[in-house]
Amino acid sequence: MFFKKKCPSCGSKNPRDATTCASCGAPFELRQAEGQIAIEDYDEAIRLNPKDAVAYFNRGNAYYSLNKKERAIEDYDKAIRLNPQFADAYHNRGTTYCDLGQFERAIKDYDQVIHLDPKDTVAYNSRGNAYKLQGKKVETIADFEKFITLTDNPQWVEIARQQIEELSK
């Protein structure tokens, strides 16, 4: 497998055909034509197997990359209905809600990710950022502190510490 795609969020290297970062779950931007082709491919996969939660999730990521966030949420919803344990679908739906300014809904999704996987570092960071956007300093600091205890990425630790320091002033 060739690693060609660098995540703009965390800097991790990913396979060139990745639609989301393997490390942090951030969806990759697709060029318009690629995104539309991906959607058509996932439409076909869903037609062949309408109970494939991963196909809905991936099509949601393609819609997200094309800035069709409401459509992305619809597909994440369907993926979650088909597989209520699908933590990545909750996370990406939470990220999409956050982008839309729907922070309480985003936080509920991040809560669910943490319920499903209490050691999901990215969920703590994402929920902390949602709290930060709401101005909830105590909750933000708590999530960033938990994030620090779970991650082994020194760059992320430093960024989280800087944010905690800024919030503590």
C-alpha cells in the first residue's frame, strides 16, 4: 500500500485512496469530479446491498467533501441505524454538526463515540473543541486533559497543553 495522502488535520500519512484519515477520522477533501464519481460508486454499492453501513458512511464522507453536509448527515444517520456500534459514523456526523454550528448535537455524537470506545483520543479532542466553541471552559479543559493522557502524539499533546494554558488565563 502506498502512502501518498497527508491528513491536513493531524499530518498522518494515509493510503492514497483513503476518504478519511486513519488516525483522526477527518474526511479528506475530494475534487468535485472525484467526489461525484465516489458518490455514484457508493450509490451502486448501496443498490446492491442496502444494508451496508460502510457504504452509507463512505458516501456520507463523499458528500461531506463536496460540502453537502445535510446529505452527509442523512448517510451517517443511515449507517448508524444499520450499525448502532459504528463509532466512526457518530464521529463524522458530530464533526458535520459542529461545522453547521449544532454543537449540542455534535457533543451527543462524541459522547456516543466515547461510550463505545472510552480510549478514543480523537473523540475527546473533538468534543473538547465543540465545548470550546460553546465557551464551556471547564468541559473543554477536562476533555483536553483526558486527550493528553490517551494520545502518544507529542505534537497533539503540545497543542492541547497550549489550548489548556490559554483557557486557564
